[in-house]
Amino acid sequence: MKIVLFFVAFTVVNLFWIVAVHRAILRYVNNVFAKGSEETVAKSLDICQVTQENLESAFDVQLTLLPTPNRTELFKEVATGGLWAPMSCKPRDHVAIIIPYRDRQEHLDILLQNLHPFLQSQKCHYQIFVVEQALPEPYNLGYTRNVGFVEASAVFNFTCYIFHDVDKIPMNNSLLYRCPPDRVLHLASAEDRNQYDLMYPNYIGGVIGTAPDTFKKLNGFPNNYIRWGGEDDDFFQRSVSQKVPIEHAHTQLGMYRVLNHTRPPGYDNKEKGDMNQFASKLYKHYGPLIDGLNTLNYTRLATEYRPTYTWIKFNFDQKSMMKNVWKGIMDAKYDKMVNNTYWAVNYTRANELFPKINSDIKREAQTSTTKKRKKKNRVRKKGRKLYRH
């Protein structure tokens, strides 16, 4: 019994020690970088002068995992929880890196060995958050990003939030990880898998940066895109509806390497196209406040301050969320080919609950019918000409 009590007491003391250390680090950052910092600190530290011009144009990307001693050397100045700030000057920017994660440890390790030196070269105060949605629920990238924003905001008043896919490696450290106050910044504008060009005009996937007020104005990401795809295009529609400009990084700056990853069958969201089209009409008439940050309902399962990042694990009732999202217009359907359930818009209920959208849907249907009729007439005329010859 005494041995059991000893181990319990030892565990509790260790837990309090870890929390105390992390809070001490945060107090230091707040004291040094807050507006009301001490006069002596303000005098001793000048604002960090970092521009694209005084950074090297090429970044030494490491796409294979370095040996442990080399990585340890890379991270020697990083505080527990993935926290770093320059000691020689006062940074202009306070950046939260949100990395949604599930079962991609090798990709995460490669990203971190590149991201820490990349950010330190830009002399910003930053903290990296790795946010993991618990199994067995299917992966929900938009929801995970929203949780990351809420959890990071509770830690520090960051001026910039970068939502970073785990398999995207920046190649040019002249690409400043800063957030303009009034727009969405798409950083990964030139991925190698797309021959270093934008995938399509509305593409804002991979790495996105926003100031906190901008993110709140858009109500974050959508919560209802389960499995891969669609949430970034929905975020684009939110930005358009709220007249928030989207800025793509110049292709020479926004160059990223994409780590190889094979998606298993059934991983894609087969309804993402139809959902995006509906979302564009929904936000146009009703705005994005119908779903997003304001409808989160999750449980934080764990928070760990690991050597190179802060790890947050959460879960939520995805089925209940989908039954209520967009006023309950989503229907559960079963796909025998991949043996799983997916969700689709019930347009009958949608028309009843969102009557302002009806006119848009009818207009599009009429336009589509007219186009088909004209195409059929052109084919008929062409056939008659051929027959005459």
C-alpha cells in the first residue's frame, strides 16, 4: 500500500512540475512581448527586422528523416511544447501553427525538422500545435482545424494562425509566415505535384494563414466535410460571401514539396462537390454563421507538452453533429462499394428550410436545361448537314 501511495504522489508531483514549467515559459513570453512589458525589457530589445529581402531565397529542405542526434541539435533552442522566441530582438509576429494529425508520424517528424529552423530564421515568436481527432470516428479536417484554433487561442493571444497540412514542406524561407489583418493568405500556392502552379483558380488548400479576427468573421472552417476533401473549397465560399480577399503567395515564394501519401479506398468525400455548390448559395443568402466555430461541441481528451510541439487530442459525436448541421438537412446514406456511411444534402428539406436558395436552384436548373436543349439542336443540325452531303 505504501508503494502504491508513493507512486501516486510521485506522478502527481511530476504532473504539477510539467504544468508549472510550461506556464513559466508562457509568462516569460507574455512579459517580454506584451504591450505592457517592463521598460527595461523594451529598451534592451529592438523590434526584429525581418523582410523577404534579408532572408535567403533557398531553404535547405530535408525530405528524409535525420538521425536523432542531428534532430536534437536542430531543436536545442525549442522550449517544451514547441515554443520558441528570439532572444536578441522583440518579434513583430506571434504565430500559432495548427497541424491536424492522424497516423502520420513520419510525415510529422519530417515537417517538424524543417519547420522549426524555417520559422526561427524569420525571428517570430511561435508555438506548434498538433491536433489529433480520436479514433474510431472518420477523419474531419475542418473540425480539427477549428479545435486547434480554439485550443491555441486559450494558450496565447496569437496574431497569426497558420493551418498547416502535415505533408506540406515549405521550400523558400523568404515566404514569411505572417498574417495580413484583413484577408486570407494562401501560402501553398505552388506545390510540386502541380508543377509548381495553382491547382485551380479557387484552390486554397495545404497551408492557409489568417488573423484571429478574420477567422472569427468567417466562423472558421465547416464542420460537416467528413473524410478527405471539400473543407478548403467551403472556406473559399465563406471568404467570398463575407467579401474577405484571398491572397495567393507568389509562385516563387509559395513552393512546397508534398510528401507521398496514399489514401485508402473510401477515404474521399464523394459528396464534396454537391456540398460546395450548396454552400456557395447558403452563405450568399444566410452567411457562414450557421456552422463552424460557433457550433463546436467536443471533448478534450489530452494535452501534452512534448519536446517539439504541443499535442492535443479530442473527440466528438460526429453522427449527432451531422444530424443537426445546416438545420438538419443532411441524410445518412450507405455506400456498399466501400462499406461505409456518407452524408448527402436532402434538397427537399433544404428548399423548405432555406427558401432564399430556391430561386438560385431553379435558375440554375433552367440554365442547365436550356444548355442541354441548345446542344441537342446543334447536334441535330450537324447531323442534317452530314446527311445532305
